[in-house]
Amino acid sequence: MRLLRILFRLAWRNLWRNHRRTIIMLGAIGVGVWAMIFMTALTRGMVDQMIVDSIGVLPGHVQVHHPDYQDDPSISNRMLISADDISERLDTGAVKAWASRVRVPAIITSERESRGVTLLGVDPEAEREISFFDYDEVDGRFLTDVNDKGIVIGKKLAKTLETEVGKRVVLMSQDPDNEIADRGFRVVGLYTAKTKAVEEAYAYVGRRTAQTMLRIGDATSEVVFLGDDYRNVDPIYDVAVSAVGEGLSIRPWYDIDTYLGAMLGVMDGFVLVWVVVIFLALSFGLVNTLVMAVFERVREIGLMLALGMKPGSILGQIVIESMLLITFGLAIGNALAWATVVPLESGIDVSIVGDGMEMWGMSSMLYPKLYVSDMVLASSVVLLLGFLASLSPAWRASRYEPVEAITKV
Amino acid sequence: MSAVRCVDLCKTYRQGDQDIKALDHVSIEIDKGGFVCLSAPSGGGKTTLLNAIGGLDIPDSGEVYVDGQRIDNLSKGDLADLRLRQIGFVFQAYNLIPVLTAQENVEFVMQVQGVATSERNEKAKEILKEVGLEGLENRRPAEMSGGQQQRVAVARAVASRPALILADEPTANLDSKTSDGLMELFTELNENHSSTFIIASHDQRVMNYAKRLVRMLDGRIVEDIDQRAA
Amino acid sequence: MKIVFRLAWRNLWRQPRRTWLTTGAMIFANMLLVFMISLQFGMYSLMIDNALQVFTGHMQVQAPLYNDEKKMRQTVPNIVPLANAIREELQSDKVAARGWAFALASSDDRSFGIGIYGVEPEFENNVSNIPGLTSLGRYLGDNDAAEIVMGSVLARNLHVEVGDEITLMGSGVDGSFAAAVVNIVGIFDSGVTDIDRNIAEIPLGFFQDTFFMEGAGHQVVVFGDGLAAVPELKSRVQSVLPGDSDLVMLDWDALQPGLKQAIQADMSSAFFMYFVLVILVSFSVLNTQLMSVLERTREFGIVMALGLKPGKLGRLVILETAMMGLLGVVLGVAAGALVTAWFTTNGLAFPGMDEMAAKFNLPARMYPQINALTLLAGPITVFIFTMLASIYPAVRLHWQNPVDAMRVA
């Protein structure tokens, strides 16, 4: 303990002996660590947003379908499980919201144009929590109940179809016997989504109305469950299994949208690679600083050895000095990152490249997100690698022959 | 038992393409409480002998005993321990650790030895007073004169009460008045603390103060004079 | 002058380890920059090529607003003669006319709404890679035949194979009911799920008959000699357009605004990373040069006392940095080029690439693109910043007074 105290004192005082060099190095480590965390927060925010948006559109953290639905998303592959059955068996502990819906491809036709859409027969109340738009912000109104006779479509689709609230459109799909199932609807509302593609994709009608039109009784196409955190879907998965029983395909979001799942993995990998690359760029300066520090102090290191200090203590002294330097740099970097990310958490407008972001699957607002776990990861990587990098100069210092070192000019 | 005994020491250095015999079959025995000056012209082998006695350098052949213990075959770690616990050093220059104050430098060896804080504070203060540096405890080496620095080094060397104190050209960078002061300090400490002093120097003043003068030339002892009689 | 060079070079190698560590930081950064920039540009050009080669082309002739609204009646009249005229003018076969309609495609037991392209079988393979990707059966032949090729996912969803017949239903350009029975002659697999699920092609002559086009179509696709030649291409095509028409020419950027922006978005985040890397290297150089000036204070003092002007010494320091920087550029570019060259032949893949490839129409391996720009842009920036970093140490010399300088031990 006493030895450690003197080693710390020596390391600390030596650190400030050449304050210019220390300050430059602190600047470099600070900037490096800031960049690590800032960039990570930006990417995390992007991926978070992308996943949250996509799950919001999919939607649901865990989805239940007929086993063949994924390959052939038609009315044939429907589930006979009714919303009431699930509701009875559901333990809502982990589940924030859930909904069962009819979901089939359909064609929507106005007086002017036709387009393909995904028909969603929904329960408006159940869907409220899950929906990617706010019911109150719908032009006109959203559906009121499962028997609603109206249809709600996206603004962009309405423009393409040259239709508007109050006008009629026809939806056409198939019933289970491959007969054409069609029905006229009055457009009651237009929703806005983050991307044009989504605004063209979905048409909402009441679940009962859809079931009647498609002649499928109580059957539905999918049940979706939403939890609190997309990263932690296991509890919801368990709830879903117990609620819907055997014989159906129950899958978490990352299984359904493999691109999103892969992106999450790619980003985790990217964060680590980025942190290591920055560290490597820093490590040259760090090792250089330590080599210079050792070189300048050959004589006093020799003196300490001659006075009977053990080589291990010399090594420890240099390593402690390096770790002190790194720790200060980390503190500066983390503080800088915190100070720059927090004001930006309300969003950075990148709509100049909005279409491009859309192409990557992201929205035109960026919300950087500072995770403590990322700060800890970056800091530990820097500390660990910094420790390893300082071993070599420290080892050399401890191997000096006291007589040679002390007489070195 | 003698404080130091060297038997038939040899040490050869290579310099360029020449072999230089720094120690050529040197044998010497120094009694406890002795005050010996090793004197030789530059390259005469005095520093090499001093380093061999201090465990800083291993002779090519021969045996070195300190306090009856053979040390030329010890490991590096054991040698470090020996230096730490039994020997005090005063070097020609760069004696002090620049980032530590006078008092911290004096305490350094004790701190590495693991002496308790209060005890070593007290000892350091006492010794700094003894070497005449009272009031300068908190100065760093750069803020002191050469003579003051050497006094701190001496204080450090004797602070932990080692049996043996080795000094290599301690007066080389000092003016004559300061040198006299330092030598008087050595004499005083030699008498008060009954430590053995071995000083390597070719400074006439140092030789005058020594009780025993050993002259070396080309790695051999050429003269060994007991000066107390004189 | 020669002696100054020799002096600078020798000074550099007084502390070989320090020089190598500083140069090492440059080499590391330069290598990384060469590799990353080459990879990035390789990816961009692939993205552009692939995206444009599916349907977009370098430019298209369309009716105004068609690109945004895609309405049936926004036609290019007499489209085949127009396409011929453009071919004539450009002396190129990379020109093809197309029509596009939305239709309900029905097999015996499934119906889906899909997009139908009417294409010129003779020319389509010059402007699109779809003909070449027809892996089952054959591509279209006769311009008036009742034949269709469709994406693999669509064929699977419709439960059809090559040789089967399907019915197309939609509305003609005048809004009247349009229907046809077509024979499936081929199935293509583009690797992009959205295209494979939603697109089919029929011959343009047959398309015009079916949808009552009266010789009209919707787009003339043109490929020129690379992206840089697009403006010239546009002006030549312009000269062929009928004087009284309001047809518009849209280049690839207008047709796919997302593409350029996606690249810009990706570039800006990449440039942020490169910039951080360059800054870190500059810190390293600043540190080294400042140390090297400070430790030579005494020596500089002596030569200044001998009458050498501080400016000369400053130039010496800058020259030393330049030598170090040049060494970094040469070795960094060489190392970077080697690494990159290896990947240009072997390609680079990482986990998650497959999913990204399927989404963005990229190959599953990335091949970096080496050229003078990708090779030198990064290292030259590093060099410039290195030189900037040596200004402070060089200027410091001016503040020194020879006597003070000599007194420093």
C-alpha cells in the first residue's frame, strides 16, 4: 500500500512535468473518445429510429401467423383463433399492446386509377397503441369500431387515386374459394406516415367489415404483440406462445424482417470496429508519449533502481502514469460527448437528404441516443487497450541496468 | 566480521576494439565503521569496485561479501533488496528524483521499504536538520543549489540507517567550500551513526578526510594507507 | 539547400522510434483511408449502376408529372417512332420505349395487383438487366405476342410456372376495362424482393393493344456513356423531341432522388469519421514536433547565437515534418493499395451483407474501386493537416532568445 502510494505520487507528478505534451495527448484522447461516443450515439439513434419506425409499420415485436402465411400471404392461410379467445388467455404483464387483424393483398380502385395495397381489417381501439400514426392527426377521422363501413388510406395513395375524404373506392381481393371478394367503401380518413412508401401501402377497414367481405367468419391473418423494448422480446414471445397455443408460427420481429435484424448486428459490429480503429489511431501517440517520457527519465529510473526499487515497481509507475492520462482523457471525452449529444437528442433535421435516408430505411430526423452501455464499452476498450499499449514502454523502462541508466548522458 | 570483503575481483569492459581491465585481481577488506577513500585517476577502476560492492555491477570473477553475506551470486531482485535495506548511495549527480521534494526524496527509500508515514516523516525532518537543510524540506531539487542537492542525497543515504554507505565522486560538481562542508558532514555521520563509508574520489580534499586511503591504478590496488596514524 | 535537406533527414532519425511511431500513425490512417474510400466509392458506383440498370437508365423521356404520379393517361404519344428517332440521333441501341400499367394478375387460385411493363423485346436488354436475369424459360420475343415474364416471388405467390396462363385485368388509358390472357414464357430473379414480387413484363405492342394506348407509352429509357455524359445526352435527346410537345427529360438523379441522397448521407457520416482520424494523426504530429523542438532548444540556441535566423530553423522543422509526412503518404498508400488490391479481386463480405444486398440491390460481396482519387484523396488530406500541425512548433522558435535557449539544460 505504501509502495502503491509513492508510485501514484511519482506517476501523477511525472504526468504534469511536461504539461504541454500531456495537454496535447489529453486533447487527442478527448477528441478520440468524444468521436467514438458521438458517432456511436448517432448510429444507435439511427438504427433505433429505423427499427422503431419499421416495427411501428410492420407492426409488432412478436407476430403470430398461419404457418404458411410468410410464403403465401393470402386469405387461404388464415387463423381460426378469435380475438376473444386470446383476450381470455392473455397475461398482459409484459405486453404493452396487442391486436389481431385481417391482412391480405388487395386492389384499390377509384374512378381514375387502381393500385395494389395491403388491406388491414383492424380493431380500432386495440390498434391505437400500435399504430404508426396518431388517430387525432388523421385528415377526416379514423375508424370507430370493428363494424365501421369506412376506409382510411394514406395521403399519397389518395393523391395517386385522385380521391379524397367522402369519395368512394372499391377494394377487391379473394375469398377462401378463390372467388373475387369486393366491396365499395367511403374514404373517411387520410393518414400521414414518415415515408411515401408507407402512405401507399396500407388501407385500413373495420375488422368485421373485412371478415364479412372476405367471407371468413371470425378468422384473422395475424396477431401482433408489442412490448416496451424491441431489444427484449423474449417475455412477449413467451406470453404470445401461451396465449395462442400450438400449431401457429410465432416469430419475433428480427426473424420476420431479416434486414432489420441484420442491421442491428451490423451496427453492434460497427460500433466495436469504430472504437478499436479510433483507439489504434490514438495508440501511436500514446505509446510515443510514453516512450519519450521513459527516454527522458532514464537517469532517474536508473537512480530508483540503484536505490533498490524493484523493476516491477518501475513498470507499475509507468503503467499508472499511462492509466492516469487515459482516465483523464476518457473523462474529457465522455463529458464532451454528453454535452454534445444531449442537446441534440431532440432531433437533428437531415431532411436535405430525406429521400436518401428513406432509401436506407431511415427517417429525415436523426435522434442521437447516448447509451450508458456504449460509454462504458468505449471507455473499457480504451482502458484495456491503453493498458496493453503501455506495457511495452513500461517493460523497457523496468529492464534498464541501473549503472548504465544512471550514467547515461 | 568485516563490513566488506572482496576476494580476487576481475572485471573487463570492451570499449571499441579494446579490452579494458577495470578490476584486475582486486582483494580488499574493510572494517565496520571504516571511512575509506578509493582514489584513482579516471578509468582507474574505483567506480567499478564501488558498484561491485553495492551490487550494481557483477564482477566477471571473484567474490564479494557484504556484512558476511556473499552477494556476487544473488539474483537481481535480491540485489535490489540488499541495496534497499543495507546500503545507502550518494552519486556524483542526478542523485534526486526531480518530481519529489527534499523531504520526499529523503523518505523515498524508507517509503519503498514500507516504513510507517509518521515514523519516516520524523526521521526525514531530523536528518535534514542534521545536514543543515532545515526549512528547505518542501523544495524540489531544481530549486536547490548543487551543494544542497548533495546534502539531501546524503540525508537520504543515511536516513534508513544502512550499515554501508557508498559515495561515488560526491564532490565532483561542488566548489571547495561546499566540498569541505560535505566531507565534514560525512565524518560527523561516520562517527555519530557508526556506519561504514566508502567514497570513490580523486579529490584531494576527500582523501584528506578519509581514515584509510586506497589508491588504485589500471584496475589494481597500488597503495593502502591507514591515515589515522598520520 | 542540399545541406538543409540532409540536416532535416538526419534530425528525423535521431529518435528513430519516435519518428516511426509518428509515421506509423500516418501510415495507419492513410492505409485505412485508402481502403475505406476505395470501398465506399466501389459501393456507390455499384449502387448507382445496379439501381439504374434495373429500370431507370441514365435518363428518361416522360410526360410532365408522370414520374411523381404514374397515371395511366400521362403518356408519351407515338412512342416507338420517338424511340427510333432517339436511336438514330445517338447512333446507339441503348434506347428503349416502355409502357406501364397497374393490373390484377390472376392465376387459377390466386390474384395479386402488380405493375406491368410493356417493353420492346428487341431493345429492352440494352437498357435493363431484367432480360438477362430471366433464369427460367426465356425472355420476350415477338413484339405483339400474348406473352409475359414475371418475378420469381410473384410466380410462387400465384402458384404458376413457365407455360401456365394467367389473366390480366386493369383499366385502359381511357378508363375503360382492359383484360388479356397471357402465356408465361419466363421467370426472372433479380434478387430484390420488391421487384421479384411486384413486377411483370409484356411486349410493348401487345401492351398497347391491351390497354388501348393508341401508339403511346409512358417512358423512353436512355443509357449514355457514363454519368458524366448525362447533360450532353439530354441536349442531344432534346433535339429529337417534337417541337410542340411538353415532354420532359429526367436524369437518373431526378428519377431516383433517393439514390444520390442515400450516397450523400452515407458520405457525410463517412467523412466525419475520416476527419476524426485525420485530426488524431495531427495531434500525434503536433506532439512529436513540439517535443522535438523543445528538446533541441539548447542546440537551436547555439545556432541562433551563431547568427542563424529563427525563420530558417522554423523551415527546418517544417521540412522535417514534410519528410515524415511524405514517408507516411508513400508507405500508407502502398500498404493501402496492397490491402485494397487484395479485396478488389477477392471481395469483402461481412455478416449482415446478404440482407443489405437483398434490400439495396447490391452483390453479396463488395469490391473496392481503386483509382487516383480514392488512392490519394485521404493521404493528401492527412499530409496537409500534418503540415498544419507543424506550424505551432515552428513558430515557437521565433519567440526564443538565443541566450535563454542556451541556458536550458
